Amino acid sequence: MHEEAAHIEIHFLADYTIHVRQLASWMASEWGGGHPDAELRFERELAQALNRDRFPAALIALSDGQPAGLAILKLREVEGLPAMEHWMGGLYVAPAYRGRGLAAALIRHAERAARRMGASKLHLYTRSKQAFYERLGWRHVMVYQVGARPASIMARDL
């Protein structure tokens, strides 16, 4: 992580549940597609990820106690790919913290947490950030239709 991001701490969201609503709001803005129930759906997803020792588990990045980012370890995220059990998704960094290495730090923390939980491989899907993940050691596995659009399915051995 870059020096200016050194004040960032990453923890399990289970220890900071007070921030669930804020994170769900960010997720709804980023991925909710304008659906009126998006924030509630994301709150429910985060509530299910309030674990520290098993999937699903959410990680929160905090800057001076305030939310700065999020990553979620998930189980079988993409329907139709049941053999790909462990996933990382929901990677989000608040605009004020972008460009400081926080996304990479969240990914590394998620990888270590997944390994401690017994996963030997993580998967993710992306539509636009394949080169970013490749720089962090992830590899493209296939193109797959996720929702209405194709996405790059990527994997990383832990």
C-alpha cells in the first residue's frame, strides 16, 4: 500500500456492523441498476457475510474509523459454475480513497482470509478490470455470461 494509505485498517465487517447500511448504499449506487430495493438486497447480502471464519465473509477498510472500502468472500457466486466454489466480489473503494492502493490491499487481505478459511483457490468476475487483477497474480479462466453481459472469469491459487 502507498504511504498515503497507511492510516487504512482492514477488518472483518462482523466487527463493524454499524457500517452495513453505508456499505449497502455504496453497493446499490454502484451495482443496483436503479432498482428501488437494491439497497435492501445488499444489506441482506452483507448481513449474511458477517462471519470471520467461514464463507461468506465481508471485509471493510476503515480510515480513521470511517468506511473506505469493501470486499466480500462468497460461495458459488455465479450460477452455472458450481465447481467454482470460493469467490471474491463486491470489491469497492470509495472515490476519496481511489488510486492509493486500497483495492490491492483489500484483495490481499481477502486472499489471506480465504486461505485461512480453507480455500485453495479464489474466483472473481470482471467486465473491465482484467489487467488490474492480472497485475495482482490473477489469471483469466474463461469468458462467461454473467447476468445480461459477458464477463472475464478469473482465478488465483492460494
